[in-house]
Amino acid sequence: QVQLVESGGGLVQAGGSLRLSCAASGRTVSRYVMGWFRQAPGKEREFSAASSWSGGSTNYADSVKGRFTISTDNAKITVYLQMNSLKPEDTAVYYCAAAELRWPYSATQAINRMNAGLVDYWGQGTQVTVSS
């Protein structure tokens, strides 16, 4: 069992920055890759970014590439999403997610599964609103 708790959402003007945090807990957190999804009003939840705990494997959606950075702090068991150059279209509820490493225990494979929406655990979400 893995528990995920997001924080750091809020209201920001276009062009501004926010950093989201996701505190993870559970005995087997290290067996997961971590990521962020978002869901705008009236739209489906979509993948934004993912990373292994080592940071050696990462993946970004084209819509956030170059503006968002995912990072991990193994000591704090926390995943971050640094969001820069925010746009009104980034307004959404942002969800932290975890996908289990499965045989052959490839982080890239787990990230690809997450990219396809195959997630094992979700956080409760945090609202990000970008004003124009």
C-alpha cells in the first residue's frame, strides 16, 4: 500500500511559477515510479511527467516539456513538480501517481505504463489556477 499526499497548489498569474510536492509513504514506495497527471474542467485526466526515484529515467508530455521539471528527494520520500512559465491552459487539478515496477523491473517500462494511464495509486489532487 502506498499513500500519496500532494501540496503546493494555488493561484498564480500567467508566466509565474509554482512547485507541487507529493509526500509518499508505505513500505514499498521504492518499488514504484512516480508521476504527475492533471485534469482540467470538462477534460479527461492526462499525463504530465514521470520519474524513477533515482531520477535516471524521466518522461514528459509535450505540453509541459521545457517548462515543467519533475524531481525526487529520496531522503524525504517526496516528488516535486516545478512548473515555470505557467499558462492559463495549465489550470487543472494536479494528481500525484505511482506505478509499480514489474518484471523485468524496468523503470522505463513502468513510466511507459504510467504514460498510458496505468497507475496503481493516486493522490487526492491539488488545484492549480493560472490567471491571464
